Amino acid sequence: MKNTAFLLLLSISFISYSQDAETYIQSVQDYQEKENKEFGTAETTILTAKDFKTFEGLKFFPIDETYRVTATFKRTPDEEPFFMPTTTARLPEYVKYGEAHFTIKGKKLKLNLYQNTTPYEDPEYKDYLFLPFTDETNGDGSYGGGRFLDAYIPEGDTIILDFNKAYNPYCAYNPRYSCPIPPEENDLAIRIEAGVKAFKKH
């Protein structure tokens, strides 16, 4: 009887986990479809006219929950604002807001999160944090200049980082854009095989 109850509980747990995994995968697929729709629509695309004509969709690494992590968030008050270099002469001012500490495949990692010192006009971005990073896939599967993650100020001491939604800066697609260059301290000594891949221009 006890064995039967245990197996039933195990079965229910497995079904629940499978459903959660399916729901998560679907959410990432929805995100990818949304990205492709924006790139493939004339009114919203950032592609050059030449690349837009031949655009068939962005390429992504396989969706892998290993790269969706719950990180420990550490606030870093009293940081000095600094000018973040970009791919042009533009120098936006940011301040380090906090740190995310996490583990992927047994490796302890850290990323800094930044806040723009110029308030956003859109209230949706009131608590927005900028997370640029580089990793060992840059130039070998992903864009050589690094990628970005969107994040928001967490209410507690943890923050979700979903590298399956890592995206390229605009300048990876079109040279007319000015893009922040990820600071050296945000270089991850690991391959983040998740998110968008390098874009092949025509």
C-alpha cells in the first residue's frame, strides 16, 4: 500500500514537472515568434533593406532550462556612475545597481546589473535593469560583441536570469545603431548555448 501511494505521488510529481517544462518551453517559443515577427515586419524591423528582403527568421540555440537560473541578488549602493563605451562615440551614463550570483553546470558565476542614470519616459521601464554580457560562444555561435538580457529590480534577494531569452544588440543587425559594449567584468568563462545565435548578413 505504501509503495502504491509512493508511486502515485511520484507519478503526479512527474506529470506536474512535465507540464511546467512544457509551459516554459512554450513561453520561450512564443518569445522567439514575437522576435521573428518584429524582424520580419516592415514597420518594426531594424534590418537593412538588403537583409530584410532575404530574412527567413532568427536562429536560436535549443531551449534548455539549464540556462534559466534563480540568482542571488546583491544590491550595491553608493556606486559611482560611469560612461559605458558603445560602438560609436555615444557614451550613455550608467551606474552599477547590483550583482547576480548563480551557478551553471557546477560553475559559480557573477554578472553586474546596471541602471541608466537618465530616467525612462515609459513607466514600464521604471524598474528596468540593463544586463549586457559576453561568454565563450561569442564569435563561435553567437554574436562576437556579446548579448543582452532584460531584467527588472527584484522585490527580494533573488532574480531570474533566462539566457534562453538573451538577444543581440541592434548593431549586430544594422551598423547605423549605437550599442553599449559589455564591460569586461561581465564576461562569463563558460559557453552560454542559449538564446539568439549570430545573425548571418547577406
